[in-house]
Amino acid sequence: MAEAANKETGQTKPRKVKYRKNKASWNPAMQAVPVPGIRRMVNMAATMKDVIHLSIGQPDLPTPKHVIDAYIDALNAGQTGYTMDAGLPELLVALRDYYGARYDRKLTRDNILVTSGATEAMYLAISATSAPGRQFIVTDPSFLLYAPLIRMNGGEVKFVPTRAENNHQLDPDEVIRAMGSRTFALILNNPNNPTGAVYPRSTIETILEECAYRGIQVYADEVYDHLIFDDDDFASVLNCSMDLDNIMCISSFSKTYSMAGLRVGWVISSQAAIKSLRRLHMFTTSVANTPSQFAGVAALTGDQQCVSNMVDIYRERRDKVVELIDQTPYMTGYKPGGAFFAFPDLPPHVDGSDLALRMLKETGVCLVPGDAFGEGCTNAVRISFSTTCEKLDEAFDRIIPWMAKQQF
């Protein structure tokens, strides 16, 4: 508190000073970032007891032992410093060889950038290219990352809907009709989160051919590319495109090898695109986690039976959740072909957000409302079957009678 001298007595007395309160000067673009519906539900569930989560989008199965061992070995060997900005050379070679063989495409190390998960990879791709006047086509529903990133950087989002009655398949003709003179890029998430839809080769090839003809960029989020239940012939953009000039294929170890917290992903694209993305990458995370990259080498070069075993377990759960949704009043389901999500519809006039909140409070089952994933799916909920069949049964033992009591 400041002091001031009294003119008559010469004595000092305390003087009250008001200090101006400074508010954080946030970038106005932050207005484009919503509070995720998933986080809202999980935060509320954290205050409750006896909650069954059908909300979390991460694997519950254990990370393969040889991957864990490689991580520990890297730590014990002192591999805790920076790698090259593009990624650990051994991992770049492993990714080149693995994806080159899987999709019969010649790749070099210069076609690959290792990132801190697929989230950073998508962040780099969108933030490096989204700008005012550029339009991005995105499916509705879609993973909640894409639209906010596009809008934060001044781009415009144009949604193309998918529907439960069509198994949430993407209609290539509808996508092509959505393309216009300002269309800059298409975000293609296959298998899809939140719907679990797997797009067939004919759909992918038709869309890619049109994008190549029009010079439209394609950012393909393929993090669930190994979690395919009914068709081994997964149509990656890597084996459906003539070249990589307008393609960025993004994936990670998170889902395939149950390594979500180890945070290693990648972008596969043309050498020119990777060179540009590396410049931005150096100013974001610099490098991905070093021991995790060694674990990734072990994942790609080791026995792949662990992946097959995980897929078998998820397939069993998928069949279980499809059966349970069919038994649930007011839910319209379908058969998701991949990932570990179902996205059933509710009656058209039902608010999925209100229903999910009431269901959590009254039954202790946590789902995610559809409006977390798009503007045209407010009457839907996402169900994650990344949990045991026993937990699925227990959850629906609560859900089915509760739904039967609703007056819609």
C-alpha cells in the first residue's frame, strides 16, 4: 500500500491504490474451440460412484509385452534425449517397410514424419493449410478434432451427413456434389469415429479420383486401420491413390497396439509435404517421445499375432453390442465394421445430450451424446465397446429397463 505525506503535518499515511485487473488476452480464434461433450460426461461421471463407462475412446486391452520391454530397454539404455526432428531413424525405416509391404507402395524415409500421436499429425496438417476462403469437407458425424482446428485457422467447414439407416456409409456422389470452387480439402476418417463405419474400396477410389482431378487435398485419418471386423481388404488411401501429391495419411500406434498414452503417430505424404510439415513440427512438439519410438519399432517388427488377438476380442464385443442395442427400446442400431464404436439413433425429436445426462445420473452408465460429433446428429449417442462383454451386459441391464420407461 502506497504512503503519501500530509501537507500540514508532514506525516505520512497509507494511501489506497486500486490496481487494474488484467484479463488474459485470448486469441479470438479460441471461440472456435468447444468444450468437448466427452469431457463434460466424463467429468460428471468422476463425481459419481458405480459408473460403467461406455464413453472412453481408448483400448482397454493390455499393451503387448514385447512393446513394453522395448520401452523399458530404451530407458535403461539411456535413450531419453531428442531424436531427429522427423523421427527416430529406426522407426522411419520400420514404418517405410511395414506400410510399403502392407499397401504395396514404394515409400522412402522422406515420405514420413513421426509425431506426438495422430492428434499432432492432424493438427499439423490442418493448421498448416487452413485459411480464410478455404473450404474443408467433413463428414457429419465426425471426430471432434477436425472442425474446430479448421475454424481456428480461418477455414470453413462443409458437412456431408451419414445416416444410421445406411450404416453410416459415405455416399461418394454426395461428397462430389458438395465440392465447389472453394473446396480445398477433404477430411476422410476411415474406419470412422464415432460411427465405426468402414468405407469400401469403391467409395475411397471414387472420392480420391475426383479429388485428384480437382486438385483437392485429402487428409486421411486411419488410426483404426487394423481394427477391421468383416473385411481384410482395408481400402487405405495409400493403396487407392495414384500418387501422394494431394494425400496425407495419418495414423498412430494408439489403437492398434494399445499404446494410447505413449503418444507416437505419423504422417505419410509426398516428400515436399513432409518437408513443410517438419518446419511446423519443430515449433510444436519438436520430437515425439523417444522411448516410445523404440517401442514402436518393436511393435512394427515383432509378431503381429497380438493384433489379430485384439481384433478377435473387439469383434466379439461388436457382435454383443449390436445384439444389445437391438434389444433396447427407442434405439436404432446397425453393424459397425471397425473401430470400437456404435452410434445408434434415438427418435428424431429426442435430445441425445439430455438423454445421456439423465441416463448417467439415473443409471450410472456413461455414454457420449451425438452432438459432440456434429450438428446433424443431436438425436444419437456414441457407445464405446472398448470394455468387456460382461461390462456390456451389466451396462445394458441398466439401460434397457430405463429406456423402456421413457415417454418419448
